[in-house]
Amino acid sequence: MKNKITHYFYKKRLFLFSLITIINLSAQTVTIPIVTSNNMILLQTDSNNRLRTVYFGKPLEIESEYVAVSAGYNYDLSNQGIYNSSYTFSGTWNLSEPAIQVKHADGNTSLELKYVSHKIEKIDANISTTSIVLKDPIYPFEVTLFYKVWAKENIIEQWTEIKNKEKKALLLQKYASANLYFAGKDFYLTSFQGEYLKEMQPVETKLVQGIRTVDSKLGTRAMLLQTPNFMVSFGKPASENEGTVIIGQLGWSSNFKLEFEIDSNKNLRFIAGINPFTSEYSLAPNVLFKTPSLIYALSNHGTGAASRNLHDWSRKYRLVDGQG
């Protein structure tokens, strides 16, 4: 009898210890740095285990700064939605423009994504890939965010892989490749417009509160009106040799959509991917859907440095015999 009582209390103690451990682990902040030679994007979980973008700027030299860095920026979320979500979901209490929108097999359109795990793979001294798994806590639905970094060239390639683990097919209604967030003051967008025999004409505008959309619904003739290329300058109009800029392109030759939103905190939300217009996709159970890549160069020395880095990267890593 004594052994049975002892065993009972041992099992109860073990259960309580496991429960406390789980609670403590869930309360811990997970911080994931995406780092190039000159820039850093810092991702971080919040108290609800949602993944946020909390910092963009020069690399932080001391890792102890990672946890507290978000306190220096305005991320007030009082009833506006999740502005700085690393991949904004649709259908729950979030009110922001989503990066992903689905209809489950049972017809429900609610979605929540919470951090599960991440992995950093070093390919060589210059290249690394970070993958981050997010899951819905109710439905067996999984999203993995990928960030491939070429540190020396200050190039990042982003894409998303979506997996349906439900018993029946679900409907993907929107499925962006990337969802970025930048805190700052004043953002200037250069988009590239055109017409027949007059493609790629740069037009720079200051972004104001609301959403500025650059998109195409023309299929393979995307270059006729607008292109999936963009340039964003921080704080002032873009210049050749100074200032922080991002130059990028969605690697997709068909219908695309780039959404640049200045939120109520005057920060910039950027969502890029296949245009959801007439692009609903039925995703069968246990099938993996991979989005096209968003590729962008980061520069703290104007558009010239970003352009040269893109050229170097393209010759070395993407063009056949590019170094020849």
C-alpha cells in the first residue's frame, strides 16, 4: 500500500513538474536573427507565441540586446490588428491586411499561426538558410517561412511553404511569399511602369497612410503596365551613394501583387506574392505548396551599392556561366 501511495505522489509530482516546465517554456521569448554583413531583420515571439518582426537595421553586436530591442519602436497594437506579424493570418481578431487567407475543409475561414520551431542551416561561410515552422493551434495546418541569406552580398531570398494536414482539401485564397515590416519615418517607393516599347520607367512616390498596390492581372504580359520590381528608400528619396534602401523583385512572371502599407503607427508593412485575383488554389491533404521567391538587396549606402550587390550575386549564384 505504501509503495502505491509513493508511486501516486511521484507520478503527480512528475506531472506538475512537466506542466510547470511547459508553462515556463511557453513564456520564454524566442528571438531569430536574419543577418547579412550590413543589416539585420530580427524576429521574435510574443506572449501569445505569435512571431513578430521587431527590428530592422544595422546588426546588433551584443546578443543580449535582442530581447529588449523592440521596446525602442512603436508597436502599439491597441485594437488595430497585428501590424508587425512576420506572416499575417486572416480570419481571427487580426484586422490587418493578411499575407495568408484560407478556407478550411469544413468551410471555416479562421486561421491562427503560432511559432513551433526554427532551424538555421549553414551552407558555407557566406550562405545560410533559416526555416521557421508556424502552425494553427486548432486545425492541422502548417506554414514554414524560409529566409536564405548571402551575407557578403547583403541579399535575402524569402519564400513560404504551406502544408495541408487536414483530411480533405482546403482552399488557399491568398498565399504571399513574404511579409516584411519596417519601423521608421518616411518611406519612398520607386515602382517601374511602362507601355509597349517603353517598359521599366521609374516613378518615385512618398508612401502615405493606407495601402499602395503595385500589381498585374495580365498573366504573362506583366511588363506591359507594371513590373514585380520595387525599390524602397528610408527617410528620404533614393540616392545613388547614401541612405538605406531595399531593391528587390518577386521571382514570378505572371500575375503578382506588391502591397506597401503605412499603418497608423507610420511604420511600413510590405506583403509580396502571387496576385490572389482569380488564383484560389485547392490544396489536397498532405500536399506541399511552395510560393515563388522574393529576392531583395539591402544597402546602407544608396542604390548604387544595392545594385552592384545584386549584379555580383546574380553572376555568382544565378546566371549560367555568369562568372565567365
